[in-house]
Amino acid sequence: MTNLVPLKKFPVLIAIVAALMVSSMSVLSVETPVQTAIQSATSGDTPGRLSGARNDSPALQQSTPIDPAAATQAWLDSVPQDKREKSDAYFEGGYWLILWNYLVAAAISILLLSSRISARLRDFSERLTRYKTPEVACYSVLYLLLVYVLSFPLNVYEHFFREHQYGLATQSFPAWFREQLIGLGIALIGGTIVLIVLYAVFRRAPKTWWTWGTGVAVVFSFVLVFIAPVFIEPLFNTYKPLKTPEISEPILAMARANEIPVKQVFEVDASRQTTRVSASVSGFLGTTRIALNDNLLKQCTLPEIRLVMAHEMGHYVLNHGAKLLTYLGIFILIGFALTRILFNTGVRRWGEKWDVRGVADPAGLPLLALIFTTLLFLATPLLNTVVRVTEREADAFGINTAREPDGMAKVALKLGAYRKLNPTALEEFIFYDHPSGRARIRMAMDWKAANLSAGETSKSESQDPKETEE
Ligand SMILES: [Zn+2]
């Protein structure tokens, strides 16, 4: 969902954007840039030997019990130092970007309030019309445009220059900017509609808006997730049915085994924007679609692709879309409740100075945004953890379905090209919305070790007694 980044620039749309979380969490984990060096390293000696024991080879099962900790370390050690340093630098830079993004959003809100620009935008909208709905619409469009322009320098650094600097982006500036404008257009239309409805709620229920407002936010999130694959994603990329039966058949076989009602797998031309490998499940109910991107097809072997797709199916089978929407609703409810208290306090204190009359006054929108982004910033570890735990469930489903522990380790290493492979526990808790590479490889190796010993048991049980005597 990196394409929809412009939406994320608007703090007020966070409720919707958080819904993107629902779909972007699905945009798995397996985003990883072209890393042929790492790829060849992983097929190198040490892990190769460790992974040499195929489950269907009883002799090896018995002769090489694996030590999951040592096997995990061997995979991690196979990544060259310079690659590791580069991906660590990229990912750690992302920690600071969370802070900078928050500070820029907060500064914009404070500027709009204290300079009374927000009040003047409201006055201008009031003069234009005496009806409330067009007034809110007019204010919203101007506000969203202003926020986009003011945060553009950080946006262009983070999503264009920095991505190129690390070799993750494939677009020229005009192509990138064109997509920014499309995203801005969507944000203006969607954001204005949401704000019109929210302000109608504010006017009718100035005291209990936070409960009704949560309902509005959840409904819009649902609609967004539902329509995204049909109306939004095609604006940025082309989806077409995967035509290679050698790849699509094994994937569809896993889908059939798990009663997933999909008849085809889609291929998306993500290489238009990025070198990252990724796959996704998007949509809801009737619009559910499983897609893998062309980078994944080009760079991964079938075992790796099966593992990735099994992870995506995990999101579907475990009903993660509905679960995350529910969590989102709870977060928004708590967030709106706190926002209401803080907003009223702010208006009592500075309302006159900022010329903000109350929650139903659009001029107060930057204050709502300031409070909500602050809460969201503080809740970063909590939100990441909720998503990460969900991703771990999909990982567990993926490994059990695909039964490809080495494929999982290899994919985790490819991810390591842009996500720090071996973080501290605290780092992982605060910043990771997916399990780290180390955690994923360890899961794969634990699975492999357990699976091997289970294989031994069943073998000895099923053995012919005569053979045992021998
Ligand atoms: Zn996932």
C-alpha cells in the first residue's frame, strides 16, 4: 500500500488510514528488494547443508537432528556484513522518520491554529455559503491541500529520494509525482466526504460525538478496504491473472486445501514502483483478492513463493481483516474519547486566541488532528504489536500450510535487505509491524526441528516389525 502514502499525510484521515493498516498489514511482510547477493549467499554452503535434510528423507531425519538456535544463527551469518549494515541503516532511519513525521504534523497543526490561518479558512468558507455542509467541504479541501503542500518536503525525501538512495525505487520523479497527485485526488475526495459526515455528527451530538464518530470511522474504513482492490489499486498498478500453471497450480492447490474460494491468483506489476518483493490479500467479502507481485515471481523459487502465498492465505483463513477492523474500532473509540477531553480543554484555554468556537467549528480541525496524531504517535508500540502478533499468526499458518522451513528462512533473509534482521527485543516491540527476520527464521527452524522428530516417531511406529528386528 505504499502507493497510498499520500493519504497517510493527512492526520485527520488517520481513521481511514488506519484502515489501510488492515489491508497493508496484509501487504505482507515479504516486501523485499532485489538482493541477488543475499540470495546467492543464502544458497551458499552453511544453510544449504543445514537445510539439506529433506523431510521425506528418513535416513537424514535420523542422522541430522537440527539445533534450531544454531541453524538460525547460520542463516543470519550467511548475510554479508556490508549488506547487513545497509539494511540496518535503512530500517533504523525509519525509526527517526516516525518522529519527524509526527513533529512535522504537529508543527503544521500548531502553525495553522496560532497564526489563525485555520480561522481565516473557516471565515472564507462561511462567506462562500450559508449552508454547513458546503462550508465544511470548502474548508476540508483547502485544509487538506495546505497540509499536503506543507508536508511535501518530508514526503519527497522519505518516499522518493531516500527510496532511491537505498536502491528500492524504480520510478522517475515525474512518474512518482503523477502518482502522488492521484493519491492526493483520492485523499481530497475521500477525506472531504469523511469530514462532512464527521462534522454533521459534531453538530448534532457535540457531547457524544466520540461514540457516533467511531461508528462513522469504522464504516468508512470498511468501505475503503472493500473498494480499494476494485477502485483504488488499479489506479496505480495493473492486476492480471497469473498465467504460469507451474506457479499458479501449487498456489491454488493450497487454496483448495484450505477452502479458500479463489479461482485465480493475480500478478501485479509492482516493479513499476519498487524493487521490493511482496504479495497481498486485499479486499473484503466479495472483493477479496490474492495477488503476488512480479518481483516476487522473478526473484523467488517455488518453495519461497508457496510460503509467501500460504502466509497471505493465513490472513484470509484466520479472518484477519475483520479482526483488525474490530481492534481498529476499539482504538478509535478510546482515541476519540481522549480527543474529546483534550479538545475541550484546549478550546477553553486557547479557543479565543485561535478563534476556534467548539468541536463543530471546522477551524478546530487542526487541533483535532494535533491531538489524534499525538495519541497515535504515543501508541506506536501498541499498534505495531497488534499488527505484528497478527502477522505472526499468518506466519504460523504459512509454515504449516506450505511446509517450507528453508523457503521461509530464505524469504526472511530477502526481507532483511530492507528490514533490520536481528534487532533487540525492545526494538522489535516498539518498531516492528512484522516479526523480525531472526524471529521468522527461528520459527522456521523450530518447525523444522519439531517436524523432523515427529517424522521419526511416525516412521518407527509404522515400521515393519521384521525390519526392526534387523
Ligand atoms: Zn502478512
